[in-house]
Amino acid sequence: MKRFVFGVWAVGFALGSSAPLTAAPTLSSPDSKQDSAAERPEGRRFEPFKPEATTSNGSVTIDGRTISYQAVAGTLVIHPKDWDDVPRDPNTEKSNPGASEDSGDSKNPTAVASMFYVAYFKDAGGKGSEARGSRPVTFIFNGGPGSASFWLHMGAFGPRRIVTSTDAHTPAAPYSLVNNTSSLLDASDLVFIDAPGTGFSRIAGKDKEKAFFGVDQDAYAFSEFISQFLSKYSRWNSPKYLFGESYGTPRAAVLINQLEADRSIDFNGVILLSQILSFDLSPDRPTGNPGVDVPYETVLPTYAATAWYHKKLPGEHNNLEALLTEVEQFAMGDYARALAAGSELSANERSAIAEKLHQYTGLPVDYILRADLRIDGGEFRQTLRGTEGMATGRLDTRFSGPDLDPLAQRADYDPQSSALSSAYVSAFNEYARRELRYGDGKSFKPSIRTFASWNFQHQQPGQNQMPVSSRQGSNVMPDLANAMKINPNLKVQLNAGYFDLATPFYQGVYEMHHLPMPASLQSNIDYKFYESGHMVYAKDASLKTLHDNVAGFIRRTSNVKE
């Protein structure tokens, strides 16, 4: 029941009456007349899903100001790229009335998705849909791949927020769901989207995983969803934003390029939280990619922040940001040169670098030397507090938990994920059914196992040939750069936590500084950092700062005078 982020289980996240806008069930039922090919209108294609929606009303208080809103929880039907929209002959097309939610067989030949969303529209105050149409709208999603978007929904920007512990395991139910004073509804209407197959989203049809589980396939499904949403709710003329977390950041990079280059839909901004655009930079297992040492360099500031937090540094450092600036300079200077030297590095130089790494990580010098000056994320988490029988967190290194295997080379579980997951899953299931009035009789899937079957092949802009399909080498930096080049007004905000070891903050900085685009466009990028982890919003003070930074970004770039 946890979010699957880059191959490791991890956390990469309305009141009043309601009535369904579309009463038809999501899936065809055995006794439904529509399942009979003979009774369907001529030329109608069999579809296992239908769009649906329920509405409710509520209010949220932000900075002492009460905002009334309408919430819509529903689904849109999405087809994959190259879908043939010419209806089949109803005399030869047969239905499969006994199919399960995720069925796929010869009787249901066309892959299709039902993508779930929750949209929050600020009450226009009687000014009608025209006033709503000019208001900013932000499309929000988590990552995984294979995660639903309830983390950002219930932890960051929705009108209700789950209360969890800052760096310890949150006690079991009952959980507290409170008014979210940091909801983003004061600056933008919000649309939380579940990727195909996750949350209340579903997929069906032949080769359904192949159709939706991949870098390009996934982004195409989101671009289809956004296009439909803009039409359904008359939001084509609204200032538009993407907000992606974790794997949601490479999704956002591919998606913004598809929207702008392929569909001529310019966005005002892209907001990235806990970024990874080049998978070669991941600190998880860089040992499998020898000769590429940048992951060890860009993760070093996160090691230093973590050791500082747990009081493992040999020296005295009163100012975290000053320490990180010092470590960044060492990482990209002396440390980078030492790693680049490889076997040509002298014994004296190796010893000097190992001692410096000890000063910045708290790890023993002999361990650093045995690791050939290269420690990956799992090894660091296993070793930092290993003598205490504790493993350090991955998504948030402020968290620690009992070491499951003291003899292991790497930590194999994430204490933060275990600490928060139950609270988030329980809170959303309760909130969706009680306040949004959606989900009765449906199973909510917090995450699905897509990583093993995920297609990491990605055709970069201007690339004529698809690369080999593997996570290693998958890089969507050219996509974000291309979107910024074809729309030089596009603004980007990078948000990152100092204690994030899944997508280290300095890795995101390195990626942004190496985007293949004119240097003049670098001024379009805004950087924000937090004393928090992967889920910046899991700490109350950081959530408030995140809200203020994102709301300010939207207000500056929306081209709307309030």
C-alpha cells in the first residue's frame, strides 16, 4: 500500500449534498442491455467505461479567508495513441459482460482507460462560468510510476489535510483530517489526476499495460485527459499549470512538450517537486553504471544534510545552508576530479578525499575507502546509524527505523513510507466516500506494480530512433528544454527538500543547469528549497512555505490582474 518510486516501495502524493452527473456504472454489468451487440445503435463501438462524475460543495479557510468551492469527483475515458476511432461493425463486435474491472481479451480488443480526477472550482460568487474560465487551473499528479495522486491531494493542496508525525511513525487510526490552511485554492482551481490503473482509474482491453505503462504512453494519456478536461469544463482560456512530484516530474517534462509541440496548448508554468529528469543521476544503484560518477557527486549534499540532522558530523556546523554550499563546492570540485581520475588517483589523494568525505557524511574512513569513495543511497542509509541498529529513511532521511537486516549491504525498506502510508490511505478512502460521495462499491488502489513492465523507451524531441528500453539512460531533459524553447514565456519552478534521498535536491539543480537550451532561458527557472524530504509538505512549516512559493509563482505568471 505504498508508492512505488523508481524500483523501491516508497510513499515519489467538500461538503454538502451530491448527485451523479452521469448515473451509468463505470463498467458494463452482466444484466445491462447496452452489452448486447444486437441492441446497440449501428456503428457504436463497445466501451467498458463511461465518463461519470459526482458533485459536492464545501469551503476551506486559508489565511483567515473562507473560500467556497464546488468539488467534482469523476472519470474521463482515454484512448491510447493511434487509436482507431472509426466505429466497428456492430454485427461482428461482441461485448464481454462478465469482464472484471481490468479485463483484457479478444472480446474487448481495444485498450482504453478510465482516468479518475477530483477537481475543485472556486465559487465564482454568482459571476457565472465566464469568471471561472479566466481563473488559473493547475493539473496535479504524483508519480511512481504506479502511484495515485492522493499524497498531494491529502498532504499538500486539497481543502482537507491529513495530520501526520514529522519524523516518527504516525499512530494508528483514528486519524485527524483538518481544514488545510495551505490549500492552493486561493491561487488556482485544482485538478488531481490518477494515472491509468491507479486510485479509482482503470484500464481494460487487449495489451492494456503496453498501451498505458510507459514514459511516452503515460504522458500521452495525460495529454488526452487535459485536452478533454479543458473542453468539458470550458477552461481553454484559463492560465494553465502542471504540478508533478517524483516520477510526476519526468511525466511533466514529457507532457508539457506534448501539449505545446503536438497540440499547440501553451501553459503558463510547470511546477516540479522532488525532481528527476535523467535516470542516470539516480543514487539508488549507480554501481550498475560504472564510469558515470555524477550521481555520487550530486547526492553528497543530501548525505551531509542527513548526517547534520542526526548529529553524525565530526565538526561543528551551526548553519545548514552554509554547510551545503561548502559541500556542493567540494562535490563538484575536488571530489569530482578525484572520481574522474579513477585508478590514476594516488594513495595520498584517496586518503585525503576519504577524510573529507568522512567530515561531510559521518561515515567511517575505512568504509569509504573500501567503497572506492563511492557510496550509493542504500549503502548510506544502512551505514549512517548502523551501529545503533537503525536504518535511515529514503524519502525523508530525518526518519529512522529498526534495521531489518543488520548484515545487509543496503537498507531495503523506507521508514518514512511505513510511517505515513496507513494515514494517507485511510484518510483518502474515508474522505472520497464521505465528503466527495464517490467510490461506493469501488476499490481504491494507492499504487500498482508497474515498474517491472514499465516501458522506459522514450523518443526525445528531434530523435528519429527509439533507444533501448531501460530505466538507465532514460532522460527527459530535452523535452523540458524543447518546451521552453518553443514557448520562451514558459516558467518553471523547482521545489526540493534537503532530506530527500530518492531524488536529491542538488541533482535537480544539476539537471536544470544542463538543460540543452539557450542560457537566456535559465532566468525562467525558479529554485526553492526546504528543510524537509521528498514529500516537502509532510512538515507543517515546509507546507506553508511550499504553498506561498507556488501561489506566488502562479500569481506572477498567470497574466491575470486580480
